[in-house]
Amino acid sequence: MSRILIIEDEEAIAELEKDYLELSDFEVEIKNDGEEGLDAALNDNYNLIVLDLMLPGIDGFEICKTVREKKNIPIIMVSAKKEDIDKIRGLGLGADDYMTKPFSPSELVARVKAHLARYERLVSKTVESNDIIEIRGIKIDKTARRVWVDGVEKAFTGKEFDLLTFLAEHPNHVFTKDELFREIWDMESIGDIATVTVHIKKIREKVEFDSANPQYIETIWGVGYRFKV
């Protein structure tokens, strides 16, 4: 069930919006001032925010700006102010939509459903399009070329990333240094075989808890390296 946060100081309007949204099977919470609304938006999990512009404490513009710096969920800004400049400012700060009061609750429900559906499609598309490898605490996003170790992102050079990814894609397979050099650098080693050793050392420093006793990239003495799973 999708969770909606309404930040609205006019209680009658907020309750009416809540009633209509709950009839459409949404879970709804109301906050009546800006500070409470901002705190809830930042520290709780909602799928969409209905945000009034004029609020006590912190106005809707500031809330929108702050939330958008932290989260990418849809924000529908509502206001009795009809000036285009307010609409432009609200959308410029990251609001996904702007509704001018008075409006029918059924229109709000329709817009909420439309924005949630659009957001879910975008999230689903992003997840599906990214090629991810996950092995024992290491997460490699091949599409974005990013690596996390136990949830902490690590910075890799281009060749370090390519070498780690290649080994992770071929778990438990032992590769010689010559094979790795040809695969990653696309050339014969010609005396540059130490390049592989140097890159393995740098990768271990980033992914291993103890690089002297590696748990991921093992050295097979006299042969080469393998990624152990």
C-alpha cells in the first residue's frame, strides 16, 4: 500500500483530501505545520507528498527544496496563490505538479495515481536496465560502473573496475596474469605483466578486509588469480 504525506495547515482541507485518498486504498498521514511536515518527510518512508505552499514555521518552497535534496519521490504542491511565478518557482525547486485551490478531491486522487504510476515505471526501468553483480558483500553495478563493499561505495579506476568485474563474472576460474592482461588491456603482455599484479593489489586494498589474507581475489601460486565464491 502506498503511503501519502499531506502537509497542510487547513485541517478541513487536509481531512477531506485524506478521506478521498483512503477511499482509493492509500495510507495517509497529515502534518499541519512546516517543521513537523519536513521532519516526517525526511525521516519516514512515503511514496508521495501533497505539500501546501503557505505553512506556519517553514513554507512549502523550503520544504520542497530540502526534501528534493534527499529524496526523489513525487511532490504535488498545492496553493491558493494563482500567480504563475509561484508555480514556476515550485516546479523549479523540484515539485512534480502544482495544483491551485480550490480543486476537486477526485482530481487530486487522479493526479496522485498518475504520479505514482510514473514514478514506479521510472524506478522499475532503472532497476531493470542496470546490470548488477552481487557476491558476498560486494555489489558491482556494471551499467553505472560503481562498486560497493558492505554498503560502502569505493572508487575504482577504469582498469581496476574492468579487472574486478571480469574476475567476478568468472567466479572460481583461475586466470594467468597473461590471460588477464590480454583480456583487460587487449594486448600481449610484452614484459608488462607486473601491471596485473599492481592492479590486483589496488583492488584488494579496496575490497578485502585484510588484503594480506584475501577472501575474494585469491592468488594461485605459480598460476594466477581467481575470484572465490
